[in-house]
Amino acid sequence: MKLLVINPNISHDVTRLIEDEARRSARPGSILTMATAPFGVAYIETRAEAQIGGYAAMQIAAEQHDQHDAVIVAAFGDPGLPALREMLPIPVAGMTESALVCACQQGSRFSVIAISQRIQSWYRETIASYGFSERLASIRALDDPLAHIGRVQQDQGDRLVTLAERAVQDDGADVLILAGAPLAGLARSVSHRLPVPALDGVTCAMHQAQAMVDLAPHTPRGGSYSPPPAKDCQGLGEALSALVGRQPLAAQRA
Amino acid sequence: MKLLVINPNISHDVTRLIEDEARRSARPGSILTMATAPFGVAYIETRAEAQIGGYAAMQIAAEQHDQHDAVIVAAFGDPGLPALREMLPIPVAGMTESALVCACQQGSRFSVIAISQRIQSWYRETIASYGFSERLASIRALDDPLAHIGRVQQDQGDRLVTLAERAVQDDGADVLILAGAPLAGLARSVSHRLPVPALDGVTCAMHQAQAMVDLAPHTPRGGSYSPPPAKDCQGLGEALSALVGRQPLAAQRA
Amino acid sequence: MKLLVINPNISHDVTRLIEDEARRSARPGSILTMATAPFGVAYIETRAEAQIGGYAAMQIAAEQHDQHDAVIVAAFGDPGLPALREMLPIPVAGMTESALVCACQQGSRFSVIAISQRIQSWYRETIASYGFSERLASIRALDDPLAHIGRVQQDQGDRLVTLAERAVQDDGADVLILAGAPLAGLARSVSHRLPVPALDGVTCAMHQAQAMVDLAPHTPRGGSYSPPPAKDCQGLGEALSALVGRQPLAAQRA
Amino acid sequence: MKLLVINPNISHDVTRLIEDEARRSARPGSILTMATAPFGVAYIETRAEAQIGGYAAMQIAAEQHDQHDAVIVAAFGDPGLPALREMLPIPVAGMTESALVCACQQGSRFSVIAISQRIQSWYRETIASYGFSERLASIRALDDPLAHIGRVQQDQGDRLVTLAERAVQDDGADVLILAGAPLAGLARSVSHRLPVPALDGVTCAMHQAQAMVDLAPHTPRGGSYSPPPAKDCQGLGEALSALVGRQPLAAQRA
Amino acid sequence: MKLLVINPNISHDVTRLIEDEARRSARPGSILTMATAPFGVAYIETRAEAQIGGYAAMQIAAEQHDQHDAVIVAAFGDPGLPALREMLPIPVAGMTESALVCACQQGSRFSVIAISQRIQSWYRETIASYGFSERLASIRALDDPLAHIGRVQQDQGDRLVTLAERAVQDDGADVLILAGAPLAGLARSVSHRLPVPALDGVTCAMHQAQAMVDLAPHTPRGGSYSPPPAKDCQGLGEALSALVGRQPLAAQRA
Amino acid sequence: MKLLVINPNISHDVTRLIEDEARRSARPGSILTMATAPFGVAYIETRAEAQIGGYAAMQIAAEQHDQHDAVIVAAFGDPGLPALREMLPIPVAGMTESALVCACQQGSRFSVIAISQRIQSWYRETIASYGFSERLASIRALDDPLAHIGRVQQDQGDRLVTLAERAVQDDGADVLILAGAPLAGLARSVSHRLPVPALDGVTCAMHQAQAMVDLAPHTPRGGSYSPPPAKDCQGLGEALSALVGRQPLAAQRA
């Protein structure tokens, strides 16, 4: 199967991190296409940045989903995930959602370990939007600004492990989610130091995406995830227009 | 005070409807600037369309908020509202949020009357994201596809009133919200026919925006609505880049 | 417009604090009538005191609402608010409810800073009764008994600021509500020292009450906030009887 | 043990209904004192009437609780219950709360059968305030205005049974609560006609009150149900002042 | 009345503790039958142990409920309670559920004091399954492994009291539940040292069970607690088979 | 990988249905071991039957999990799932949990189509115990008693499809879960007739179990899913004793 992995941010460093980790979870025969947002920010910490990244993911998905079997939105917080799921005829997985569903199958409550204080609100609201708040034991985050987003694991690995241990000891976490694409691979490299299973969003998204291709759900004709009703649109580019709209009457006539 | 009213969609007809209704709620001295999205769809029914409209609203807000005292996002469902609120130094009101807070002050539970079946899920999720689900008595919506988005009040007025009456009688609504920018003005024109107060998102947003300007909250230095930490960005346009990012190092050096 | 501001407690000192702050938020042409409860307690910390204050507010409102355009219940916790809203033909605002709806439009989560440990439960239950618990980051309160209810701002101002800072730093508050009529004016005087917007219940209630008069909702004929069905009553005084009851048959015949 | 049963309304007819039913659940040696509100309304359907009835219950309880072992608030909706529980040194039971806790021990979900459409909102909000909403299957109510509050069982018995049957069949109720003091005794007289256990608030309150006397909880010195901190008060009458306040300084000096 | 008290565990020491405490709450004429699980574990800390204990309680209840008026499941966490309530024609009380309903009638929020860290998750999930999570202030538990389950009160009494005090002071508990059958009697012996009422699950279950016998609910013919529909079964023993199944056709024919 | 599929019921017919459907989702190299409960009932509709089936599943899992890579509990409602997950050193999947997490990745809200009215409460409580109630649009169930549990698809297929269509149209389901092991295969055979994706618990459990083996979580040393602390036990059989207990001291000495 062919999987389109979208980094909704402009950081090619992070795309490489994601790819390295994703390849470890690709089954024989699964082929990855990596895509990096052509516009946006380096990484997403806020609702504003997620709004941008979500739109960038829509553009990439519209242009490149063809000839793929599933799409992965590879930023924690899943920017644009519901939008992509509505408009694409193939399954879409997100790093957060996938990590949450894997976590729910390994324990009652999970904690999220995050790379910045600011990012917590966006994560909390994403988790709430999925209806998983009851199972969230805590979010714990690094205090200091990141020196370099591509080196956070090397620079802050020990502190992230300490936060994870406190989440188990003090917050009652049964499972840990090491969150954020910049942490791709950390769960694997430190899991032996942690008392409970530690999950990586990229890995979980790979497994869930492949499982959804196996499930082969058909594109809905009803419900709120059937394709958006065609309507006038402009300025969206050809690929996105083809999925969510029709050209305005004037344009159509022209 | 000066208010920037953003229609996150491309429909100038609907912008005119919004303006007509908004002017009725402008206090003496309040001046409106109307803006219509340069790209996007005719009106928003889905998560995908909201993702687009939210990004369009960010672009407009970034470019035009200067020299205004507050911004109104004038589509029900409030596309981009949290993003705008994070990045702008002035208050931001949304049609849905404003209607909800006005409704909460007039009764215990409210119903939303909507223009299409499909639109209900997006509305429901927006209301849930604000934590107001407990107070939602029901959403009731027209069954048939809209012939023309700018004439829905004339074409479907009586059916909308019937839906509203059933929401009071059968669902226990204390307040009605006639939802969607295309219904701007309907609450005013039919309120005498309805047994409980009926609210219009545009009107509520005007009153709440002006009240927030009166409150004059300062821009936060902390919390999750302080300005997004500056980070590398590209392709966002000058105005938006100035608010959410800094140019990538390469670009900066160039 | 004419606003009736009811202090549901017997403390004329606090009524003066409320009036001073309220006048700052009165628009040109808005006229205030201040009323102090003729019976009750000095300030409300408990459910029992709120039950008393709510009944006192009903008596005052019944007697004085005539020739006013809106009523404000000026004690945090909003004693009697739902009762007044049901029985009066004009809008009614409460300090807590108004502060909550203003806070919700400035951030995702808010904290309440309160004047005594004991008062927290009543506040928490009031906020829960409005369905806003999800957005409450924390309640933090002074530890020591108040020496004088009219001088709490002078005596405890710095400690209240410290509590507010901790609510932002440790509890994740995006907005602060400095709660209780005895703190009227504090938000204004200390807001420059606080990292996030700080709200004052009196000010918020003034803005929301004036906005509701602008909205001009009609008195409902249906729903659960239409006037209480007339029924036998006794001992309620003339004004209240006229709103919630009819004299018992015997009395009517006499 | 001696139980003080307070009808927070002025209807002596209903007090007699309550007494008849309560006596059936009095254990040998349990003695009842019946009290009827000296002021208020005939029966409570609204938040406004509950605010009045709660204050009346406080007055009666303050004056008469002495030499009793427990108090029962005998109106469905439990007007004043939290207030009484805070201020009295003896256990206090309420018809709604008692029925809910008995229902929870007999099934997963319960329905409430009520005497008027209007009364539903107040019941729903009372149940929510106890945190029992998840277990509420439905509230079903008579449609027509009551001809005589003291004869509702005779006049409407069959219709109440029909509502109860539909609650089991269509709403998934495991237990029925026939609500409202005017229905005292109905559960007993129709239970053989109903497919699931039917509860009567008076009976449940009697059993729970007697069980709480058996439990003999001590008066708390801490927590939010310890006696309200003494503070200035006026106009509350001698008995209530003694429980919730102290006379104002001026009065004390006089 | 005759009460069957089931210890779903194999520890006769704990059964004796339960019996000693239960006898203090037996009314004149109430007769206790004590039963100890013939298979299972010493005490229940986990979901796995509760699954075992619940099945053991079913076996005992099936065999011995005859000629009793009510059953008490005497392990905190109520293993098997819903199962027993479905299949038995008499009322069934559980230690946790009974303590919760008693606590709810004495305050707004309660804390649970527990004998081990591990046990907290099972308790938390039990309380959530009843829909009481909103009223749970906290669970606090002993840190160290228990030396002897029958001597935990003597060995750890002071530490349990300290945990209880912190629950009131720091977590806002109005009522304390000293949880677990091995703590039977502790609430009574230390209540004078605690600032708020302290409840014992055994005592509460005794009072609630006797109250339910007084209520005399009939066995439901409908709803989800009517007897399980008869179906093929095997290997359950004669008594349990008679309640939940019928012998497989083959067995019936044989 | 080797998967142990446990039917917690005694019906070999249903085990065959499960096996047929499970084989279709086995990846090349995945090997299934089927197990049928040696004691219990024909199929599970009630909490009582689930308590039995959960204990049976524990027994089977204890005896046979060795030399497998994961376990599947193959009854909708997941009897014993948390218990197995605590005590086994390998991943455990359940039909309900797996279907829920697959459904959540294909839409916002799902409906469950069930084989009997009675079974709904148990399903509803299972879903609630996972914290997924917010996303449950409805449960719809067949009205009539089943003639033969192994032929329900043939006998009732069209009625099940009708229920499914109504769940989409009237309840707002984005995804359908055709629930219960006796419906294994139905989703596949009727999905072309349904407007939204239809899921089968067996298939979902197969995919999730295999994904969890891929994830290879280590056995926790902490948190509430680490192995139950060893304690005295008796009568559990050798295999289960080895997992949850230690022999009582007396037995150990003997």
C-alpha cells in the first residue's frame, strides 16, 4: 500500500525525523511518500499555527492523495484532520488520534509529554475535541524555549524522561505519549527506562493507517463525513477546488 | 470605535446581508469595515470548508485589523476565531460564541435553527468546543438543499419558524438561535411569531464586540492567548508573517 | 436606559463600592438605581446565605423593577438570578454569569480569585450550574478571615495579586476573575500587574446588562423562563405576589 | 427518633398527603412533626417559587429543628436543602435526593414522572446539581394544567401510569420516580401496574432520614458544610439569626 | 429481616472484621448470615481480582440468597454488584455504592481514603461507573505495601488519619469515606479526630440494605434489571444455572 | 504472529462464525487459536452473564496465552478485558473497544446495531466505561427474541439494515457498528447497502490486535496495568493462580 505522510510544517529537518521513524513501522510492501508544507511555520504550538498548518495539509492532500491508499497528518494536534477526512476518498490518520487510540488499548489513563509549555493548551483542546478528556491523566511539558526544534531529543531527552516518570508516579498514567513530530523516535529509544508503555505518534499513525487500509472502509454517501456538497469556490487551486467546490458561476461561464 | 467585520466566505451577497443587519446594532460612533474572503467557498457547511474559511479570516485579519478596535468573524461556526484571538492585539468576537453567551443570559437551554442538514455536525462540534453542550437543547435544520444562499430567508422563512416552534415545544428550548450569516435579520423579522427570544448571530456579535471594546482587556503577556512565540515561517504573506512568525533564517540572511 | 443594581446583602459599604465601579461602565444616558437588601447578611459565603440573599433580591426586584430597563444582581454567585429572570419582564444580569461570558470571549480557561476559603464551594457550584466547569482552571482564595469586608482590597491586595499570578502560572488560566462585590474595582487597579486580562464582576455585569437592553429580547410566552403560572400564594408582599402568584381563594373572596 | 417534616409551601392539603404517606414509613418510635410554610405559594413549579420555598423552609427549620433528630424537606426539587444542611446540626433529607439515591440502588437509569410541563426544567436542574444527570433516562410530565393540586392522583392517575410505562419502554428507565409531594402515595397504589420499581419521594426521604440518624454523623468542623461563619445580619428573625449570623455591631452595642 | 453478607474474598479475618462492624448497625430483629468466598484472593486491589471476586459473589449469592431479605456485597469496589442485582429477587447493597449515597447526603464532595496505591484505579473506575465522579474530591492512599491485611488499622491508623485531614484541607472534601473492608470500624474509632463526617462502607451498606428492605421494591418485569432472559448454560453449578440460564438442549434431553 | 481468540461463551456455533470472519483479517503468517468457554452461557446480554463470561475468559487466557503474541476477547461488550489486560504479558484486544477506536477514526459519531433490546444497557455501560459516550449517536436493537443465535444474520438481516439506515438518517451516525459476535460477517455482506462505513467487531479486533503486536509494548512495571501484586489465593486453578496470586501460606507450607 502507498501512504502519503504530510508534515504540515515547513521544517524539512522534522520531515526527515518523521520519515526515519515511519519507515520502521512500514510493513513489507508499504511505500511512503513524504511531503513538507510549502508554506506555514517551523512547528505548531498554537491554535493560530494549527489553523495555518491544517490549510497547508489540505492543499498537499488535495494535490497528492491520488494514487495513495491512506494519508497521515504528521503533526501532533492533527491539524486539518477532520477536514481531510471529509474531503478525501481514502482513510486519514493523525498522530494524536492514533496515539490516543493505541494508548486506550494499553491502559485506562495516559499522559502526554510535550516539548513546550505553550503547546499544552492546543494539545488539551485537541484531545477534548475527540472526547478523550476523561482518560487524560496529565500533560507535562518542558519549561524552557527550544534551542533547535530538530535537536530537542538530544538536548532534552533526560528531562523528558523525568517528566514521564512523574506522570506515572504522580498523575496516575498507565501509558505515556511522547508528543510532537520533533520527538519521533524518542519513545523507542527511551522506553526501556520508563515504567509504562511509551508511544510515539508517528509509529501509532503508521500502524493505524495501515490497519484502516486493511479495513477498507468505503467512502460514505451519507453522514457528516460524506464529501462536502459542491458549492461555488475561488482561489483554492485546482486540486482543492475539485474536492470541496465548484468554480463560481461567473468563472464557470467564462 | 471601529469594527472590522470579516465574512470568511466569498459570497458578497451574504456580506451585504451581514452589513445590513450589523448596522442596526452599531452604536452611534461605531464604524464598520466589511471584508469578504478573497478565496474560499460560498458558505460553510463542513469542517473542510471551515478550515479554509478560518485561514482566509486569518489573512484578512492580519492585513486589515490595524486601526480597528475589534474584529468580528461573521460566519456561524466561528471559523478561525481561536486563531485570530491568539494573534491579534484587539478583541475578536464570533457569531456563534456571541449568540451562545447572549442565549445563556436569557434562559437555561437554547436550540439552533440551521439552514441545512449537513451543517449540523459542524455546529454541534463548535458548540461542544466551547463547552456549551450541556445547554444545547437541539439543532434543527432545513431538509432540502438551498436553491440560493442569498434568498434562504424569503424561500424558507415559514419552514424555519416551524422548526423553531418545535424546538421550544418538543426540545425544551428557552431561547432560539437562528444560525448562519445567510439568516442575518430573520430573528428580527420573525421574533413576534416565536414564543421565546430569538437571537441573530450578527446582532449578538455586534453587541459583544462593542462590550469587549468597552471592557478594554489588555493584550496578555502570559496564558495561552498571548501572541504565538515567534518562529520561522514562509509563504504566509507579509501581514500574517508579522503576527505569527519570523522569516526563516535563510530568508532573514538573504 | 435605567438599570436597577441590587446588592442582595445588608452592607451599605459594599453597595457604595459597587456603585463607584458601576458608574465607570455606565454609558452616557445610562442611569443607575442602587438598592441594598433590607434583610440578610453582610456578605455571602455559603449556600445558606445565598438562599437568603436570593429571596431578598426577589423582594427588591419585585418592588423596584418597574420603570427600569434591566436589573443587575450585584453579588458574586448571583443569588436569585434564575428566579428574577423568570419573574421579571426585563433582562437580568448577574456578576458571576457576566464575568464568565466575558472571560469565555478572552480565553479558553479562567481562574476565580476569591476572598475566603469557605466561599469557594458556593462559587464552584454556581459555575457548575451554568455548565461552565470545563473552562474553570481553578479557584484560589485568601486563607485568613477578613478583618473588614469593606477594606479587603487595601488589606489583601498584594496577596490577591499573588494568587492571580499562580493561577496563570500553575493552573493554566487565560483570564482572571477577581470575584466578589467587595473586590469591585480591584481588577482595574491591578490589571497592569497581571499577565492576563483580569475581570471585575460589576463591570462585566454593567456591560452585559446594557448589551441585553440593546438586544431587547421580548418576554417569553413559552419555555421555562416565561412568567411562573399564577397560583395561590400568601405572605409574599404585594409586589412579589403580583409577579409569582395570586392571592388564595379565601383571600380573594374576602 | 423525632423527625421534622417541612412542606415549604402553603398548601395544608398537601401537608396532609405528605403526612399520611410519611407515617407508613415511620419506624416504631419515630415521631413526626409536620410544618407548613407560613408564606409562599401553593406548590413549586419554577425556580422563582423554589427560591421562596427554600427561604420559608429555612425559617421553619431554624425555629423548629430543636429537639428533633432530622429534618425532611418535603417538596420535590428540595428547595433550600443545601442551605438547611449547612446551618443545622442534624441530618437533613430531601424528597428528590432521597428518591435519587434509592433509585440508583435499584437500577442504572431512572425516569421522573411529573405533574406539569413547566416543572420539568426545575427538576432537571435539581438533578443536574446533584451530578445525577447521567443516570436520568427521561422526565415525562402531564400536559394539562392541574385542576386541583390536592386531587391530581385521582384526576390523572391513569395518565401518570401511561407516562410511566412509556418511560420504561421508550426511554430505558430501570426505576420510576413519581415526583412531587402531591403524588405522595401514588407509587404505592399503582406499583403493581408498573413493570419496574416505582418510588415515592416522601417514602424515600423517610427511609433515608432515619438511616442518617442511625449513622449519626457529627456536625463538621471543616469542609463546606460546617456552620456558616458568623457575620452581621439583620431582619432574619431570632432563630435564623442565631444560626447564620450575628447581630450587626450597632445592634449588638445597643 | 435476614441479611446475607458476602465477603467476595477468601480472607476469614476480614469476614470477622466485617461481621463485627456490621452487627453494630443491625436493627433489633435483623439477622446476619456471613459468607466468605470459597475461591479467589485475599483482598481486591485490581480489575482482575474484582472480576474473580464478582464471580465468587455470584456463586455464593445464588446458593445462599434464599430465605434472606437482602444481600450485601462486602468489598469496597462492589465486585459483582450489578450482576447480583440483575439476577436476585431481593435488594442488593454494595459497600461503595452505599457509602457514596450516604456521603452525597452529607456534603457536596467526598474523598476516599484507601489502603494501597494500586487500589486507586479500581476505586476510581467503580465510582465513575456509578456516575459519581463529579462529586469525588480525591482518592488518597497509603504508600507502602501492607504487612498484614487484617491489621492495617492498627499498623497504619495514624497515617490514614493524616491522609484524611489532607483530603479535607487540600482537596475540598466535605465527607470522608474510609474505604475497604479491612478498614471496617476505623471510621467509628477515629471520627472524633476528623473535621468532617467519616463513613464506613460496611455501616453504610447495612443501613442502605435495611432501608431497601423497608422500601420493599418488587422484582422488575421490565427494564434492564429484570431477570436475565433464560438461555443455554453449562458448568455454572445448579444454583447459578437456575438464576441465569437453562441447561443446554443436549443436557436437557439427556 | 500467533493470536488467541477467546469466545467467552459456550456456543461453538458462534466460535465458528468468529473464526470464519477472523481468518479474513489474518495477515499472512498470523495464526489463530480459537477457544470456547468451558462454562457459561450461550451469548451475553446482561451484566450477570458478562460477569460469568469475563471469569471464563480469564481462565482460558491464563491457561492458553503462553506461546501467543496477543489475545482477542471475542464477545461484544468485552467481558473480562480489563482483567486480562492487567494480568497478561501480551496485548489484549476486545471487539467493542476495537470497533470503537476504528469508528472514531472514520467519523465523529457512531451507532451500534444490536441483536436484542435487553443487550443495549450492557453495551451502553461498556461504551461509557471507555469514556466514549460523547461519540455514541445511538444504539438500535432488534425487538423480537432471537429464534437461534447462530442464524440471526439470515433471519434478521434486512431488519438490521433498516435499523442501520435509521441510525444514519435520524440519529446522525457517521459510522455503524454491527455488534455482537453472532453478527460476525454481516458488516462485510451488507456494507454496500449502507450509506456509511459499517464495522464488524471481529474484524476490528483482528486489525487492532495485530497492530498492537507490531507496536510491541513492553509489560508495565508501574501504573495500574502492571501485574497484580501477588497475594494469597485459592481455588483459581494453577494457571490463573500463577498470574494473580500466590498460594495461601498454609498451602505453601503444605
